[in-house]
Amino acid sequence: MMIYDLLKKDHDEVKLLLDQLVALDENDQGAREVLITQIRDALVPHSRAEESVFYNSLRGFESTKDEAIHGYKEHMEAEGHLRMLQIRDKIDVEWKETARKLKSALEHHILEEEGTMFNLARQLFTPEEAEMMGQSFESLKPEIKEEGIIGTTWDMVANLMPPRFKGRFQDLHKNVPH
């Protein structure tokens, strides 16, 4: 399957989970915890794999470099909202407002990505390349899901690094005790 179809499938899944979360009764803590975990487990592996495969491919072209960097920034913003949601859920303070902010940030990001970024990528990549990116994306997600917050944070930083430094940075990460 092409990268675009896989990304859209994941986007639709996360949007559905966020709709369910925002619609929850304020006092339904059990369902809230389950949904927040499902959102985290869908969103973080998706983001790291997307950055590694899709954004880094776009970053290799001068015409799409800025668009890819913008996508990274929006991922960081969304994950900031997700981490705040996890904290506010635990202390039962303003979690619903934070969930709405996360939903809004992701809806904005997805709209831009499925529009502008996908259109630019379709001009740069052949269908075969888009298929290969899709395969790489799908194979990375389970590996990333097994990492904790520290590992996925290291991956985010590595994805942002210029390619010439990425390998050395990842080697450094392997030598850090977890």
C-alpha cells in the first residue's frame, strides 16, 4: 500500500479516538484512561515512522524541505498536548480542554499534510517509491511502539538531525542505559 493511504488510515483512526475522548462524560475515568493510551499507542509510533520515512524523504528536496520541517514542528506541538493530557488525566484537571487542543492541533496538521504535503510528494515520488515508503513505514511502527517515552524522544531528535549526524546520534543512544 502507498504511504499516503497508510498515513490517511492512521489519521482516521486517531481522529476517531479523539472524537470519542472529547465526547466522554467528565467522570468516566476508566474509559478516558483507555482512550488516552490508545491515542498514545497510535500517535507516537505513527509520528516517528512518518518522520523517519516520509518527512526525511521530503526533506531531501529543496522544494519540500520547509514543508517537512513544518510537519516536525506540528508533531512536537501535538505530542506536547498529548503529554499534558496524560498528566492532566492523572490529576483530573482540565483534561477535556487539553483533549480538545490536541484534537484541534491534529486536525489542522492532518488537513495540511493530506493536502499540501501529499500533493507535493506525489509530484516527487513514483508510485513504486510511495509503495516502498509505505512498507518501511509499516515495518517501523511496531518497533517504535515497543520503545518508551525516552526512546521515542531520542527518535524524534534523530529524525530532526541532518543525515550526516543521524547515524552517530543513534549509535550514542544505543550506548545509553535505559
